[in-house]
Amino acid sequence: MLNFVLLIFIYSGIYALMAMGQNVITGYVGLLSLCQAGFFAIGSYATAILSVTYGWNFWLTIPIAGVLAALSGVLIGLPTLRLKGDYLAIATLGFGEIVRNILNNWDSLTRGPMGIQRIPMATVFGLKISPYEKWGFLVMVWIFVLVGYLFFRHLARSRMGRALEAIREDEIAASSMGINTTKYKVWAFALGAFAAGVAGSLQAVFTLSVSPGTFTFMVSIMVLCMVVLGGMGNFLAVILGAFLIQFISYFPQLVGLSNIIPPQFKQVLFGLILVVMMIWRPQGILGRAPRMTLNPKKKQPKDSDGGEK
Amino acid sequence: MGSAAEFFQHLMNGLTLGGIYALIALGYTMVYGILKFINFAHGDILMVGSYIGLFVYNAIRGQILGFWTIIAFFLSMLVGMVFSAVLGIAIERIAYKPLRKATRLAPLLSAIGVSFILSNLAAWMWGTKSKKLEYPFNNAPLHIGGVAITPHQILILVVVIVMMVALKLFIDRSRMGKAMRATSLDQDTAKLMGVKVDRIIALTFAIGSALAATAGFLIALEIKVYPSMGTMTGLKAFVAAVVGGIGNISGAMVGGILLGLIETFGVALIGIPYGLRDTIAFAVLIIILLVKPEGLLGKAEKEKV
Amino acid sequence: MILLETKQLTRAYGGVIAVSKVDFEVEQGLITGLIGPNGAGKTTLFNNITGLDVPTSGTVHYKGKEITGKSAHSICRMGVARTFQNIRLFKELTVLENVMVGRHFKVGTSPTKGRFGSVLKSFISLGNEEFEMKKEALHWLDFFELGELSDELAKNLPYGHQRELEIARALATEPSLLFLDEPAAGMNPQETEHLMSTIRRIRALGITVVLIEHDMKLVMNICDTITVLNYGQNIAQGTPKEIKRNPLVIEAYLGKEDE
């Protein structure tokens, strides 16, 4: 029981990182990207291959995992981001599948469908962070989430965050205000991918093995659900969303009903969450992060009805 | 390349595959033309239609191949089409219509949700194992001048051509078709001119979904019926719609055929590994988006400033 | 001095020629009016100058440099700002934030053009930078007496204020040349009166103004020079008096109006 609770928290953390990345792309720039699973996979495999085949230390593989994911994000983003958002959704969906395709077929590097096992555990000052000792691992994951949260929140409050939101609100007006919209969209895409890549690294040292079957489209949908459920454009809300979705995911095991409730049940539920939230509460549970104001005291000044005299 | 016969063989294979893509692409393109969004659930509607067709066919077909079996086949296809059409209309009413005035992102997300619901409900109710759809005829290939053509391919080509001609006539000649074109050009004006826009949208979904179900049922003979059968096929058909020029009905037909040919010849001639066959479509997508984003027959459309 | 000029500028959409061989000049320091019947190609001309559309042929020169076909953001950075016919504010952002977006490229992007460096630097020195941006943005809000509304969401402003906010946002980019696309559209006579004085105040700042407008009273009152487009062609230009007397203009345009 406690084991499951810890498991939920660990996966919430790993997915929260991915969801924060998705939030930059979808919540801030308003683009629909459907390949967090692909970037997640790239991060996981980077850590797996570097540490198993080349004997690298886990901590050194993290930046590589992030950067590789970000680079592939730029690769898929450059041709598609100049165009209307809808194409991006399809192109990224295709990209996610291609990544899985390649992982399955590039035997010499990825060992195909079998995947890579016996990934060395992460260590801190010679101390092993064993996934079997869940507390330690949980702390490590959530330190990552905290750092990620502080980074993204800072980003959101900077002029870059404002530029991203301006692009979401009206791309033409934004470009007429001197904002290089393509550059910022690619940046957002790269950052989102980076976060997923790092999450992939953590996943690799948690499960200690990677295989293509882990990185299905379902992962991307789950991440999307986390953002939509929590609230687009709000990093704290997205972390809450990550927890809720993981909780739903493990609920059958948690209450010991996994024999009765089929695995498709939660997936149908994820689909329902997307539809229902869009219709009834598109802003998510918590809604957008509160806007920056000059006078925090008089929070909601009334609509002035015309005339500045 | 080998002989001319080999060339015609690939041509035949490419044409049948392309015809299937074209049928599915029509649904994407018609919906996009009117509502300006990608109906992600289109591939799953195809899957549901195929299942329904399969169930009906298994229930009514006789044991011996014969004339009745073929009638039963078409009858089952028809039931699948009608079911899909109704499903398409229902999905539009429930999941898309409330979002017509919402942000651009909302209907897309809702559509992804619907797609996920359908494919997982199917897996839940009917299992993940693929179900075989028996041929209603003897599918032994006929050899015509060294080219092996299966009756299945002939069936596909005939059905695709009939459907396309019917659709083209309907859209160009009928009152409803005209209303449909008017709606896709300018919804508000169409409304002012007395076009019942809601009904046109429902009709669009119905036709698109029925065409998808047809395509699904036809390919099911070869690839069987399973919950995720619509995903990859649907994606590729979408690429076909983009290649032809999304929103353009003739474009979907041309794009579908073209993509089928590119895929077949890509594997056969250029030697792209069969395992990476699905990647071809996405390479095509990226290239067309870079070179001619409006598609072959589409018009470059600038956002009004 | 000529601040901006187009030479033989043409924009065709397929067979439809929206703007045809237009020579258009903007004299520095003046208020230039661009008038013409609906569909005459006025907005298309604006779009082709400000980089939102690319001319089929012809050139655009600004401060002696050719800017034809440059991207909208780089043209803005050179000092050409604009507003839109159908107001395009960042609706879910506050009034202040809208104007701050106009300040965006003024901070961080130093002449050194260090791209990543500037992003990184601005990331670290967030507090200072934001403070400066807020101060500048508030200055422009005060110019329009919108300071009180700074924390409102842009979408909640009344129509007239939205128009003003859009101009404030454009001014925040510190342009030398400001294009206003139908700034008085939908305004009542008092608001229009107020707008006229605002436009004069903008000119007093040394900013050259070009405006598209259907309100003849406004155009004739504040424009120093007027250019008339009809069917995509430049059919006349001159002072308001000259334009009023020009038979071509009367036939093409004024004759159809209630004037």
C-alpha cells in the first residue's frame, strides 16, 4: 500500500517534468505537440546507452539526454512551426511513432524490441539511489521537479514568457511588435523537449531498463491530460495534474481491484477528461496562473464603463 | 527496375493503396474545409465502422462462397457505413459543436480525447486481438500480362471510383452539395443565405465517416480488424489530404493516390526498408510543408489582417 | 525628407491584383492620409510595407534602405510600428503587459546582437529589466490616460480604450513611423475628436504618422497630405484642399459618399 503511494509520487514527479515542458508549448505558446513520449524516449535511451554501453555516470548523461531531446525538438519544429498549429500536431504525432519505429529497428544501438537492461543506479557521493528504496528516489525526483518548477516559473515571468503568451494570443500582432515569433516558438519547443528528455533520464534509472514498449502514444496523451486537467499556463497546476492522472492510473492497484478493472478503463477516462474539460472547464482545475499586477491590493478593478474623463 | 510487368504490378498496388488513402482523406479534408480543424477521431470512426461491418457480415454470410456472400458483404459494408455516419454526427454534436466558438486548441484536444475513448472502448469491448474478415470471393490473383491482380484489388478500385464519382457529382451538382461548398467558403454568409449550417456540418461528418468506414471495411480483408487499425492509416490519409491541399476535395483524391504510389514505389524501387514504410508518409509531409504548404491543389490562404 | 517610399509596388493574389504599381511617399514629420473606397487596397499596401505580406513586385524603401520582403519583426525593429483595422490586442494579457510586449525587443537585444547571451542575461537580471519595462510601459499608458486601467485584461476594456491601447502598444516600440489602420472606426464624434488631438500629440513627439481612414472630417482636418487609392492604383495625392477639388477623386470616391 505504502509502496504504491510512493510509486505514484515518483511517477507523478517524472511526469510532472514532462508536463511542465508540455505546458510551455501548449499552455504558453498555444501549440499542440503530441510527442512528449518521443522526447521522453530519447532521454531514456540516451541515459541507458551512455551508462550501459559507455559506462558514463548518470549525472553526466542527464544534460546529454536533455540536449538530444531538445535538438530533436528543433529538428521537428523548424519545418512545421512556421506553419499553422494544426500541422504541428500531426507532424509531432508522426514523429513520436517514428522514434518508436527507430528504437525498435536500430538493433545495434538500441537492441531493438528487447531494450536495454541493467542500467546502473544513480549515485550521490558514492551513495546509491536505489529505486527499491523508494524514499531516496522520491526525494531525488522531486528535487528535479522543484528545480524545473523554479526555472519555468522564472521563465514565465520574464519577457520571454510574455512574448510566448503574446504569440499565443495573436501571432501577427506579436510579430508586428518586433517579436521573432519563429525563434520563440522553436525555443519553447526545445525547452519542452528538454524537460521531457531529463524526465526520460530519471525514468531510466528508476526502472533500470528501457524498451520501446514504454514510450507509446498513451504517454503523450497522459502528459497532455495532466496539463489540461491542472490548468494550461500554470506550472503549479500542471504538477497537480500530473499527480491526479498518476493517481487515476494506479487507482485499481491501490484499492486492489486491478483484476476487475480492465487497463482500458483508465485510458477511456483520460479521453473523457480531455473532452469534458474542454467543454466545461477549458481553463483546468486551477486555471491560468494569476496575472502580474501593479497593485496587488485592488485585485479586480471593475470594468470601467467608458470615458477617461 | 525490372520489367514493365513489374512496374505495372507496383502501379496496381500503389493505386489500390492510394484509393484507400483517398477515401479516408476525403473525410479529413471535408471537415477541415468547413470547421478548420483536424478530426483526430476520424481513424477511429473507421475502426468502429469496420467492426460493425464485420459483426454483421459474420452474422449473415452463408458458408459457401457465392452470389449471396457478395451481397451480404456489401450489405454489411452499408451497415458499417450508416453506423459510422451516425457515430460521426453524434461525436460532432457532443464533442465539437459546443467548442465552435472556443479557442483553436479546444476542438483539437477534444478530438484527441474522442479518438482515445473510441480506440480504448473498442479494445475493452471487443478485445485487442485482431479479427479476421473473410473474403466474400476466392481471392486467388488473376494474371493479366504478367501482372498479378487480386479480385480484392479490383473490388477496392471499383468501390473507390464509384464513391468518388458519386461524391463529386453530389458536391458539384446537388443543392446540398452547393450549400456545403458555400458553408466552407464563408459560414456566416451561407447562414445569411438561408443555408442550415448545422445540418450541413452534420452531413459533412456523416459522409466523411461513411467513406472512412468503407475504406476500413475494404482493407480489413487484408489487415484484419483491430482497435488501433485506424491510427496509422488515418494519419497517412491525413498526410494525403495535406499533400493534395487540405480543404480541397479533388486534392484529397489526388493526394491519396499520389501517397499510395509514393509509398509503394518507395519500398519497391528506392529500397526503403519495409519496417520504415510508415516513415515515408511523414517525410512526404515534412517536404510538402516546406516546399508547398498549401498542397498541390490548395490555394495559398493568408490570414486576414 | 522622404522617410518611406514604395516604387511600383504590386500585390496580386492569383488573378486578383489588390495593389497595382503604387508609388507612395511618406514625408517625414507629416501626417499622411491614405483614403479610397473599400477594397481599394489600402490595408494590403500597409501589410506589404510592414512585412505581413510580401509584394509580388516593386520595392519598399525606408530611410533610404530597401526593406522589401523583410519579416514583420525586423521591420518593426527598424522603427515602423502599426495598428490593425480589426483591433488585435493580446486579449488575455493585462493592459500593462500589452504595452510591455511592445518594449520587448528594446531590452536585452543590445547592439552586440548576442542572441543566446542576451536571453541568458535577461533571464538572470529579471528584476531590473522588468522594472525598466514596466516604467516605460506605464509612461505610454499615461500618454493615453490609461494608467488607471493597467491591471485590467485587455479584452475587458471598452472599445475606445482598446483602440487607444493598441496605439500605445505600437508607440512603445519607439517608432519613427506609425501606421494607423482605421483608428477612428466605430468611434463616436467625441471619441473621434479626442483621437485627433492624440494623433497631433503623437506627431509632436516627432513621429511620422500614416493613417487609413474613412472618416473624412478627421482626414481633412489633421492630414497634411493625402493619397487616394482606387482599384489598387494611386489616383491622386496632395493637400486636403487639392484632393477635395480633384475630379478623379470625386468621381471615384467622394461622389459615392454622403459628403
